[in-house]
Amino acid sequence: MNQLQQPITRKRLQQGGWGFIVILSALMAFTSLSTDIYLPAMPVMGSELRGNAELTITGFLVGFAIAQLIWGPISDRIGRRRPLFIGMVLFVIGSIGCACSTSIEQIVFWRVFQALGACTGPMLARAMIRDLFARTRAAQMLSTLVVVMAIAPIVGPLLGGQIIRVSIWPMIFWLLAVIGIAMFISLLWLPETLPVEKRVKASFTDAFRNYFSLLKNPNYRRFTLCVTFYYVSAYAFIAGSPLIYIRYYGIDPQHYGWLFAVNIIGVMALSLVNRKLVQRFRLEILVKYATRIAALAMLVMAVAVKIQWGGSLAIVVLVFIFFSMNGIVAATSTAAALDAVPTMTGSASALIGALQYGSGIISSLLLAWLSDGTPWTMAWIMALFTVASAAMVTSVSAKTVSGN
């Protein structure tokens, strides 16, 4: 059978089969897996290679953000499937390059290359959901994907910690290469979701102009910036927590994964709840109150860190609240943003992804430049940008509706 044949019909996909959900969830998880799995190894990598390990996250996010802006218009022209296959190949090559690197600079280069392929996963998974489902159903499906994909950031740090215990850090990247090959094979079961008649006929130059028109759309811009600022905060924790937990508080690298995993449990729980909430309340209202709760938690954490109250326990509890709210924020913001521009889903999803994950460049660079070895830098970054996220949706109506 030709590898690019379609073994599953659009109708079966719209029924939400578990096979479809698992594959899309795995694609959505590529970003977190590519980063979270080696978080416990960052202190070791920095010491052995005598460099700033946080820059390996920065390099990945740079490639991830830029590449999405290219893949988005391409997917609107040629469909979703072929870019996914190409992306998996690039991801495998980049993972092997990281495993063979002998300096931080080399890893940063290959992390950029790795990201060129990894970015196709979450970007096109979101676009495929919007290809198949309308506003409220799309938010439900995205919440489901968040629940399943949350396995990666739970398992990733735990697995990375165990690999460091029994082997050396390059083995983590060899494992990522194997995972990339497995994902390439799984794509054989995934059909094309963008029919030929709905594909963009404009030139690539015109497609890139779409990004400017997207940002002129007030609803799209508001929800895109909301999730962008939220992820600046999230990446501040992802990049900063290994050094804070392991070096500052003296937590064993093997146990770091558990402290990271508890946050994902909160994401999974709220994502399940969100499947019901989107049937009763407008997406705008859900994201409004979720960001407010998260902002309050981060402001409390910043004060606690500043006055040295509560130690690591205060950080664990308040960050748990922050990440739990992401179970609502990520799905509802994305669905609301894409609903505002239904004719440019691929480009719109690409721009969301570029800003959402590219936002981590801000937090990782701020941490690399301003960190004083204490939790304070991480805390004020998270507080500042979570408040900015909430500010993006303060003007939405408080009216609730049923079955929107």
C-alpha cells in the first residue's frame, strides 16, 4: 500500500476515535518531550561541556518559532500530512546531532535543527482539529489532547533522571531519535484532513502576508497574546526549575521529575473539567477567570520568594495552581483564536505556535542573563507575564451561554 494513502476517513476522525486522539496527542507532546526529558541532565551538561545549558532551550525555541511560520503556509497549500512526514525526519536528524555533540554550542545548533521538525507536530495537530471540528467541539478535542499529551511531561523528566542515573546524557537524545522514528511510522495511519478544494491557492508571498492580517484581527490577536504571555511564564519555570530545585534546594535529580510531574497532573485534571465547562460557558469567560487565578498564584509566589517564606513547598503548591489553569487556558485560547479566522487555520495555528513557544526565548534569555542563583528571577518573570496574560482578556463579557 502506498504510504501516503488514507487508511481512515474524515467521518471516522470526526467521531473522535482513540487512535486518532493518541497520534495527535503524541504530536502535540513533541515540544514538551523534546525539552522536558533532558531537564534533569541540564546541570550535568552545563558542568561537563562548560557552558550555559539554558541556551539549549533557547536554541530549540528559536528554531521552533521560526519554522512554524514557514510550515503554516506550506500546510495550507499542500495539506497537513506531507509536512508531518518531513518534520519527523528532521527531528530524528537533529536528535542524533545533539547526541553526538561535544560542546554546548554544537547542541544549540542541533537543537535548532531538531526544532525545525518538532514544530510540525503541535502546529499541525491544532490545525487538523480545526479542519474537522467547529468552535466548541474543537475546544473539547483540544482539552482531550492536553490530557493525553500530558503523559510526556510526566514521564519525560522521570525517564531523563533515570537515564542520567545509569548512563550518560547523550543517551537521552538517542532515545528521542528512536521516538521520532516511531512517530514517523505512526503517521502512516493518519489521513489528510484538509481537502484539496479548501487549500489555499495564493502564492507563498501572499500567504506570509496573512500573518500581518491575522494580527490585525482583534479577537485573534487578543487570545494569541494571552496564551503567548502565559507560556513565557511556563517556560520560565521549565528553564529555571532544574537549577532552583536541584542546586538551590538540593533536591536529587531523580526526584526532580516528580516535582515536575505534579504540575502536569493539575493540567490533566483541569483539562478534563474543561471538556464540560466549554459546553456551559463561553470560551472567553473560561480563559478570563483561569488567567486571573493563575496571576494571583504567581503574585503570591513572587512575594513568598522575596520574603523567603515557605521555601520549596510554597513554590511547588503555587506553581501547581498556575499549571493547572493551563488546562483551561491553552485549549480555550487556541480554539477562540482559530475560530476568529476560519479561512486561514494553518497560518493562524502556525503563528499561535510561533509566538506561544517562541515566547520561551524571552524567559530562557532573561534567566540566563539575570539569574542570581535564587528563585527570585524565575518568580518575578512568572508573575509579570501571567498578569500580562490575564490583562489580554480583562474586557470580555461576563455573559454565559449554553452549548456555544
